[in-house]
Amino acid sequence: MTAGTLALHGISRRFGEHAAVEDVSFEVAPGELLALIGASGSGKTTTLRMIAGHERPDAGKVTLDGTDITAFSPQKRGFGMVFQHYALFPHLSVEDNVAFGLEARGVNRSVRRERAQRVLSTVGLERVGPRPIQSLSGGEQQRVALARALVIEPRVLLLDEPLSNLDPTLRRSMRDELRSMLRTLHVTAVFVTHDQDDAFAIADRVALMRHGRILQVGSPETLYAKPASRDVADFIGRATLVDAVDADTHAIITIGGVARKVGAVKASTSPPFRKAFAVLRPEALGLVDSKTPGAWQGIIVGRRFAGSGFVYRVALTEDLAVDVASATGTVGEADSVGVIVEREPVALVPA
Amino acid sequence: MSRRWLSPSLPLAIPVLAILLWAVVYPNISVIAGSFADGFVHWRRFAASPTDREALSATLIIALGSVIAATGIGLPLAFLLTRFDFRGRKTLSAIATLPAALPPLVGVVAFLFLYGESGVVTRVIQDALGLEKAPWSFTGIPAIIFVHAYTMYVYVFLLVSAGLERVDTTLHDAAAGLGAGAFRRMRRVTLPLLTPAIAGSMLLVFMSALGSFSAPYVFGGGVRVLSTQILASKLNGNTGLAYVETTVLALSAVAGLALFRWLERRRSYTVSAKGAATRVVVRSAAGRFAAGLLAVVLVTVLVLPHLMVMLVSFARDGAWTTQILPPEYTLDNFRRLATDSELWRPIRNSVLMALVAVAANIVICFVAAYLIVLRSFPGRRLLELLVAIPWAIPATAIAIGLAATFNVHDPKTGRFILVGTFWILPLAYFIRGIPLVATAVESSLRQMDPAIEDAARGLGASWWMTVRRVIVPAARPGLIAGAMLAAVTAVGEFVASVVLYTHANRPISVEILAQLRALSFGTAAAFSVLLILLTLGITIIARWVETRFTRGELGEVPAVGA
């Protein structure tokens, strides 16, 4: 499979008054896996449909290896697509479903069979070829949908919520399997999901969308550690945003009259924000004795067991509470505690 | 979702819209225009005519009476068969929809043989009571309502049964747990949930009774209704008046449809089906006796018309006069159908005309349903409306519209002489079949995940390959079911036929009427039996086609791992 370089240049799509997608640009390198994530209604599916050619952008263009393909119909693009509900042809057998794209290309029957069989075995389904689609489980159907998209050796593979129809256990194992299959095949892939765990587990890079716009594109670690805005920090992971003073490499965070100076990072170099928020993640904070000098004073108001440890909810002032991760569960509700920043730097975002 | 640029919508939509406007809307406009041909003269005559006023009120009385009678039978029967279990329930369930399988005129003929002045049941009672003359004259409004009740209760029964099967039985249990007694549960839970089904079926009966022609035509006696009045005016040469009557009938029907849609929007619940409807086994001796007796009586009443038609089909014409049952039996009637070319002709006509009409229905309605369900384009709503209109307009009105439009040769205005030719009846059957086929195909296509079409296009399939390999297979169950319904309707069609037929193209139903008029009861019954068999044959063919395709597509399903 020859993977292509896919690029979106300022594409927009309106439905009547509603701007579903606005000025979206990004590039996906050959063999790269990019996840488009966002809440429902953020425009990620419309973006995917525009890449596939099922929807035409009102403005902007889509290029593949530098060639403008914006006006190409889906069948001319030859991208593989895995649909959310798989969109398998219910009246065809597994093998005929997989071979459909080859049939459309006029490949003769015996070659079709052979290639369909080969792709089915890459997805671990070598024995189900003659069976009707309805006899397969959800996970198997998902793999048939993937096989059907892969058999045409697409230069770009598109996946719309590929895991959302699977139950949680199956979902976790399919996640790893999907990543390793896509890695092995070295295919350029864009997939849409609302689940950041899926995105983090599979993607090389993540593009976060909100209200039809791209908020930030970067590796999962970047989005987590250096969010570009409040919205990104809110959407990715758990965090409490507190007022802070931006002192370039440091931030001064004052809570309940206690000011602490902590190391800080930003998504990009910029002049100091006039108003800033510090992104406090549970695992960056630590609980200490309430008498520790310089610690923020708080009261435990909630306690949740999270497998690897505990997460405490600590009320620091009347209207500010933070989540703090702790390996031990020795303190109980209503206990007075001190909270410090254990892991620096923390991220700063403009208010 | 706008996918306009991807696939051709308008090149398909324009011809289909044009054909439907021409066949469905244009004739109605001709009728309305014709009613105003001399200003308001015809309308004034209509308003002043006592016959017409009587016809209008009789039509409404019959429609309302039919609704009450059909609901009175269908509703309790639906409850009985879905909520209780007793001996004979399965037989009764199987037989309960039988009246729907009788072609319209055949049902009426059967009632004539059974309950008419010299009918079998009438004579048995007359003899038993030692009466001088028949205990009743089976004519007029009560007779018409009686026939309607028999044929139309099936709508109520089917829709309410389906509604009852869908009602979540846990709702019932919840109400009982909250302390509601049986009566309160019925009034506050079950009936409100069934309202859409009951209202829908009542309106279905109302509309069918409004446009009904066969029963009033045969049993009317002195009573005229709008549909028969229309034909009488036309035959008497009062074309203008016939147009006014047609307009009034069609408008009443459209008003009924509008009311139906409005009710549907107002009250519709999605009731999830959890847990199958549980049946209470009737245990008390008295209850079992009553239920059993009821089952026996109902099964007899339901089967009698079919048996009667079959029996009479073997009676020698002319031999059955004053006896209770025909005295002589013969196979001659059937032999003559096959050998006498004059009798063979209506059979050939009906089959041929139905085939032409259904072929056109399949093509046009498939395209229309495809456009309605899977495309968005200006005019989609109009198309939806056009395929529904023939359902609302009584067959008599459709026929008068065709007669009014296709009686002159004027290609500039889209009018051709079809009246008096072979083509007029297939056209009428085609129009009547449109809503049947289109609705069935639409519901099949709606079950398809629309992404399937995108998937096929994305895999490189051309538009044509997508239609052939993906859309048609998805539409197939609806196409087969719709085509079957349309074929059954067309092959037994009477109401539009009796307005438009000529001697050369007369269908079976018109021939049955002619044989009755000639008092050749045996021949009329033989034709009726043939019609029932044709109906049965069509159903069997449809089922065969369905299974053949389902199997052919997937081939033999080998054991896993083979």
C-alpha cells in the first residue's frame, strides 16, 4: 500500500445558517494515524465526510500528495472508509462484502476471492468468508468493515467512530489490535472519535475540534501537558483551572491567601498572558499535613477509589475544589489537609 | 444532508414527477374544471337535487355506521385473541383475516348467495319459521353496513392487534402494582396507548366505506350513495353533474385523510416491546364454553362466504330456483371458462392488464421511493404527496378523472384518447397501485443504513452499480410485497373498471356482474373462485420469489470452519 499525504486547507461547510465546519486545516503524513476528537456536534464527522468526498466543502480544498482532490467524487478518490454502524451490505456474504470494491474495479472473480481472503486473514477472520453478515458478532463485523476498506489498498483510510459500537471489554482489545494492524499496514489514517482514551491509544497525533473549528493539533502528550486553551484543558483529561499570574517560566497561584510559585509551560512561546489560568491535574498535586508551611489549606469533601490509587476532592475555598491523586487512602472525608504542587511544570492557558 | 452533487437526483426526479403529475393530479384537475364548465350551473343543480342530497347523507351514514360496526367487531376480537387463550383460538386467529382475501365484488356476490332474498341462510330461516316470505329483504343501508362490517373489521382487528402486541406488558403490571383495577387499567393505560391504532383503523374504515361501490351497487335497492350516483349521472349523460359529485366525494376523502394525518401527529407513542404479550388462559367452565361457542360461530360466519362461492361455482346455471341449496352439480362452469373464448377473454384481459400496471408500478414506484428516502432535492415533499394521493381518492373518482381527461386527442396539453382503448384500465390500475408499491418500497429503504450507499460509492462503485448491487437488494422485500398487493388489487379491480371498461377489455369482475345480471349464478361463482385462486397464486409466487432471491444471494451456507 502506498500511503499518501493528506492535507486540508481551510475547509468550511455550512448547513443553512449553521457553520458545521469552519476554516479547518491540518496535514497527515504518510503512514500517520490522526484522531479527530470532539464532543458531538463539533463538526468532526462532517470533516471526515468532506475528506471522503461524501460532502463537498463550501470553501477550502483537500489535497492528496499535493493534488487538489476537492472536486473528486468518493469513487474517484479511492479512500477506504469504515462507517460508524459499519454499513455492511446485509444481502451479501462476508467475502462478497469485502470483494465489493474490487468488483467495482472490474477485478475478475478468482482474483477477487483470493485478495478478499488475504485481507480477511490480516484481520483474523480467514474462516468466515462464506457466512452471511448477520451471523457475525459486533467485533467481527467491525473487522469485516475494516477488511472491506483495506482491500482496495486505499491511499488514505477513514474511520468514523470505529469502536463506539463495541462493548467496553471488546473495545479495549480492539483498540490495541486496530493500532497494531494500522501500524503494520503503514496506512495513512484519519479517525473520528468522541472518546479520548480511544484517540490516545491509537493515534500518533490528535486534532481537537469544537464548534466546527480545530482547537489544537498535536501528539496526545502535547495536548495533555501543553493545552493551547482553556477549552482544550477542559476537554482533555481531568483538570481544575485556577487563576494564576503568568511570570513567563513561572506561575504564581494564590488560593485562600496563600501564594505559591510553580514552574509553568505554555503551548507556544508568547508574551505573558494578561490573565491566565493554571491547569491543575490530579496527579500533579499532592496531599500533605495541614500544618505544612506554604501549602494550600483544604477539607476533604469526596473520596473515590480509582484502581491504582485514590482521588480526593478537596475544597480549598468556598467556591474552589480540586481533585488530588494519592497512592494511599489514609485520610477520610472531612479531614483537614494541605495541598501542594508535586509535579512541575504546570500548564498555563490564557483566560 | 446535501449530497446533490454526488448522484443524479433531478434527471430522475423530473420524469417521475412529470408522470405522476400527469397521471395523478391532472385528471383530478380536469374533473374540478369540468364541474365549473358552465359556471356554477352544475353545482346549483347538485345543491338543488334531492337525490344528490340523499346520496350525500346516505354516504356519510353508511361510512359512520361501517366505522361503528367494524370497530364493534374488530376491537373486542383483537383483545380476545391477543389477551386470552382458549380452545379454537389458533383456528380463529388464522381465519380472522380471511375476509381481506376476498376480491371486493366476490365478497358481495357471496353475501347475495347467503343472505340475499333467495339466499341460503335466508331460506333456511324462512323454512324453519314457516314464513310466507323472506324474513328480511337484504337491501338498503343496513345490508350495505352488514357487508362493510364483514370486510372492513379486518383493518381494525389487524391494527389493534399489532398495537396490543407492542404494548409493554410491564406497563400493565406497573399499573396493577400501583393499585389500579382491571377497569382502570383498561381506561387509563391500555386504551390511551392504543389510541393511535384505534383512530387510524377507524379512519381507514371510514375512507374505505366512503368510496365503497360494490356493496351499494348490488345491495343498494333504492338507496343511492355518491359513488353509485356518479356512475348513474355519467351513464345518463349528465357529465357535468357527475364531475360535481366526483369533486364532492374526493374532497370528503381528502378531508378524511387530513384528519387522519393530524390525529397521527397529535398522538403517537413509541412503546418499546419488552416481554411478549402474555395470554390469560380461560379456565372457568362457563368461560370456556362461551369462548368456544363464540369461536365456532365466528369461524362459521367467516368461512361461509368462501364456501358458498365454491359451492355455487359447481351449480348448473338455471337449475337453482326455489330450493335451499343448488340441486344439481357439474364441472361445466369451469370447463366453459377454459373453452368458451368469450368467457376466456375477461380472464386474459385481467391478467394482462394487471401485469402491465404492476410492471409500471415497480419501475416508477422504485424510483420514487429511492428519491424520497435517499435523496434530497427540491420537490421531494411534492413527490411524497403525489404517491400518497391515489390512496385518498376513491376509485370511482380516479376513474371519472381518467374518463374526463383521456377522451380527446390533444398532445399539446398531454391528452390522448385512451377511453375505449386497452390502455385506460391498466392506467387506472397503475394509479391505484402507486401508494401500495411506493409505501412498501419506502419502508424497506428506510430500514437500510443510508451509509451503505456512501460505502458503496466510496469503494468505487458507479451510481448504476450501487443501485443494482445495493439499493435494489435493500428495496427487494418492499418491491415484492408491494407488487403483490398491487397485482391482487389489479386482478380483481371492479370499481374503476365498471366506469371505464369496454366490451373488448372487460375484466373478470365486470364479467361476474354481467353473469349475475343474466342470472347465470354458477358461471359468476366460477369466475369468483377463479379470482380467489388468482389472488392465492399471486401470493404464492411472491413468496417463492422472495425465498429464491434470499437463498440465491448468499448461496449455500456451509458449516463454520468448513
